[in-house]
Amino acid sequence: MPLVFDFKLGFQYIALTRPTILITMSYDVLKQNIKKNLNLSTEELEGICKYYKPFDVKKKEFLLTQGSICKFEGFVLEGCFRIFTLDKKGNENTLYFAAKDWWLMDIDSFMNQTPSNLNIQALEDSKVLLINRRDKNALYDSLPVVEKLFRIMSQKALVSWQRRLIRNHCFTAKERYFHFLETYPDISSKLTDKQIAGYLGISHEFLSKIKKSEK
Amino acid sequence: MPLVFDFKLGFQYIALTRPTILITMSYDVLKQNIKKNLNLSTEELEGICKYYKPFDVKKKEFLLTQGSICKFEGFVLEGCFRIFTLDKKGNENTLYFAAKDWWLMDIDSFMNQTPSNLNIQALEDSKVLLINRRDKNALYDSLPVVEKLFRIMSQKALVSWQRRLIRNHCFTAKERYFHFLETYPDISSKLTDKQIAGYLGISHEFLSKIKKSEK
DNA sequence: AAAAAAAGTTGAACTTGTTCAACTCGGGAA
DNA sequence: TTCCCGAGTTGAACAAGTTCAACTTTTTTT
């Protein structure tokens, strides 16, 4: 099995393998995702997709760890990831989860090539499409419409982050918990309560008490 | 006393006045801001700036209110603004402040022309550069590099929002307060404690106690 | 300058969420 | 199969932050 990408991740050495089965179909997920943001021609979609390479990631493997530099931007075809930081107190603070049809990156570290504050870990066996920095820049240069595409996607993401911050201020932990369950039923069903607590910004003990109070 | 909707901007007509003095110099602030993100030629900078029109905004005037549709994107030349939402409990939750050299918009409402959830209010007599939707689209079309510019700016903004969310989870109110003072000394000096509390997501009484505990 | 309206302070009672420790339970590795 | 580890639960004591109300100070309006 060809070993295409390898990452030195802090202590850990991770070898990503190229999937053994053909995943021509998989690009449809990416194409549909793009089309939701901008109506592109078939040629343009193909021109974009050819830069993204498929990889398998095993459960519990890290695509990125704090301190290392993010060398890729990604898109999830299958499976689920957890993007989190470890704070001084040792709490794992989850920024977001990325399941099928989600983008996966540390923009900060990728753009500026500075050490990342984030960890990206597969919660189950997953398939992703990855693009490295050189190819991403080549993609921007070869297809100017990609600038517009990512401009639009970034602005939409911005809106989501603003809304989440407001929810964190205005809602109680209980309200945030049920909002999360309702908004992301497909993702939340794959998660442990501990992981959900890390996303909500509360202790897992308290989440347990929230659940009890609702029975 | 919570702000009630006596400022019905859906109905209210706000007459922005064009500044009486020439502000040729003012565009330098915008040009410098753009250059921080992308190195553009003098012609490109001029090509962008000509779309942005200067306006005066009086203290306490609203550029946008919840429920109305955002018809502009803006940039602050002088003064200071507060961007906030009013929640069900009547709390004013401040998303951010925009002083000189900051961008000012409700991307969500502006992009999709949907009713805004935000209020944008001048905290002091201010000067802004505004662009409407038609001109913004014309700008994107006339200068493709503007797509790249806003793609980069949006991605940087994204990073800031992610970091703020993590700070909200990992830091106590006291830590967040001092972080804010240190990070934005120029802005925080213009604000009342009540406004700062609204940004930190805490009650102004508690902020008062934080300050006392540090003396 | 006086009056009115906000902003800020303080204390007490209260709610929300944390921490620690002890326990149960289920699933994966040897 | 057994062992063990990590997830989840529960309770008690604690810390963080809110609410309300009364008060003082500062700012704005007239």
C-alpha cells in the first residue's frame, strides 16, 4: 500500500494511506458542497477537484497536533473529526466537529505557516480529501473563481461563528445542549457525552446532570 | 435599563450627511488597511476606494437595527461603533466594537438580504466609508483581485472568532476582561464598563466586582 | 445651573456550573 | 475469558456569575 503523506506529529508518526478502492463517486460530495456556494461549470468543478487527493484516516489518528504546522486543507468524505485545543488546565476544548460534507482545516496555521494551536483527530475510520499549500495556491492562480468560492465560504463560516458566540453568551448550557442536538443530529449521535461537553464548554459531569434533569 | 425598541429603524429614516470637509486623506486609512492584507498597485487601490463613499454618523445614531436589511458594508475612518444584539431577556450582547481602521458590517444580512439580527450604533461622532450592494458587486466584477482581498480578510476574521470562542471557554471573566484591556487599549478607553460587560458576556455588576477585587 | 438620566458600586440571596471522589457499566485488548 | 480502561453517574462542597434593590456618582439635557 503506497505511503503518500507522512506527518511528524509531535511524538507521533502518522502514515496516511491512499484508499484502495476507487472513489470517483466521492468527489460528488465535494462538488455538491461547492455548488451550494457558487454555481460553477462542470469544467470548473473538475479543475478544482483534481487538486484534492483522497486519504484514509484511521480512528483516533491525528491529522494535526498543537505545535506543528498545518500542511493541508481538507474536506471530509466519510467519518468524523474533532478539532480541539488543550488548555493550561488540561481541558480539551472542542472548536467544532467535522463530519461528511464539512471542511477541515486550521486556516491560521495553514495561511501563515505558524505553529498550530489545534488538534484534529479522527473519531472513526474516515476518508478525506486533502490539498497542500502549494497546490492550493496553484488552484487559486489557475482558477480565479476559486477566490470567489472561498471568499463566500469564509464569509458564511464567519456568520456561523458569530452566531455561536452569541449563543454562548445568551443561552444556558442546557439550551446550548439541546440546540446542538437539534441542529446536528447526525453528528451528535456519533459523539460521546464527554466530547459534546467539550464542545459546549462545560464539564462532562454537568452535562450528565443536565440530561438527568430533563428525564 | 434594557434598550427597548423605541428606535424602530424599520420605519425610522436616518439621514446620513456627507462630510463637509474634504477627506482625501481619509482614504489613506483604508488603503493602509488593504495593504496589510494584500499588496496592491496604486491603480488597484484607487479602483477600490472610489466605490466607497464617506459619511458622517452622529453619536448614538444607528447604522443598522435588528429586523431591517443591511444595505451597506463599511469601514471606520474615525470614531467608534458597537455591534450588538438584543436577546429575549433584554440583554444587549455585544458582538464587537469597531473603531478607526475596522470593518463594519452584517455580512449575513448584506450577502443574503435577509433581516439582520444586529444593531450597529455609533458611540461617538464618527466618519465611515460605505459601499452599497450594487457597488460592491460591481467592485468584485471590475477588479477580480478584490475577491482575493476579501477572501483573505474573511479568513483572518475567522481566525479571530475562533480564538475568541476558545477564550470564552477557557478563560474566566476576569481573565477575559484584562485580555480585552490589553489587546484593545485604544478601544476600551472609549467604552463604559457596561459596554465592556456586554462584550465579555457578563453582567455589569459582576464587572464592577472584578475591578474591585483587583485593587 | 438645575433636573433628569444614565453609569457605576455594593451587599445579600440566589442560580449555574466546577471539582473531587467514589462508584457503575460496557467494550476492547491480552 | 479476564482484565482494565475510559465513559458515564451521582453527591457534596465549592466557585463563578446573576439578580435585585438601594445607593452614589457622573454625564447629558434643558
